[in-house]
Amino acid sequence: MVFAKHLRLIGDDFRRKHLNSTDELDHTIYSEDWTRMKAKLGSAKGGPYLAVHLRRKDFIWGHREDVPSLKGAVKKMHSLMKKHKLDKVFIATDADEEAEKLIPEMMRFEPSPEDLELFKDGGVAIIDQWISKYAQITCSSFCP
């Protein structure tokens, strides 16, 4: 899937500023022409962070059996961070402030009101996906 360049650039800027992650450092060089991307399998190392897609709010109501509690998810995040020797976690979530209290090392892309009006929720979701795809480890709400 190819995302809009202006959204990718915002995600790249966030990675550089907050996660010490660039295509050069992470060996994740991107080509505008995806048909010319010929990376050797296993050559990318990814950014020095864990990325988590943490679904909350209305999603939980339809998937109560499958989605861990917020405290359970935080415990799993800390376990993965320790296992992979990572000290930063990027979270794409609709969780409220409670998550920030439980995960002080958490980074989130939070658009300004003007950017949110311009990009809408869909654009912000694309930026979150772009940032997440470059992590050394990526996990969703269902991560075992």
C-alpha cells in the first residue's frame, strides 16, 4: 500500500524527532516507486522502539474476550521492551489519559487541532501506521 507523501513526511519527522529513527539508521530505505524497492530479506533492522496498536473504547465492547485490560497490555509492553532491550514505545491508540499514566515512556503522534481538521482521523491513522511500520517490534491489541 502506498500512502500520501505529505502524511509519510510527517511520520518520518516524528520518528526522527521523538524515536531516534530514520531510514538510514534503520536500514529501511523507501523508494517512491515501490516496484523498485529491492531490499535484501532481513536487511532492515527497524527503529529502536516498540510500536503498539492498542485498541480501546468501542472496540472492547465487541471483543471483550480477545482484548487484554489496559494493565495487561502495559505489562506485555514492558515485557517486550525488556526482552528486546528497547526503552521507547510508540502507541497508536484511542485510549484516554489513563494509558499515559501507566506508560510514562509512551510516545504518541498527537496532531494540532489545525492538522486534525486537515488530515481527519483517517490521515492521523495513516501517520500512526507509517510510524508503527518502522519499529523493530510491532504488536497489536491481540499480541500474545
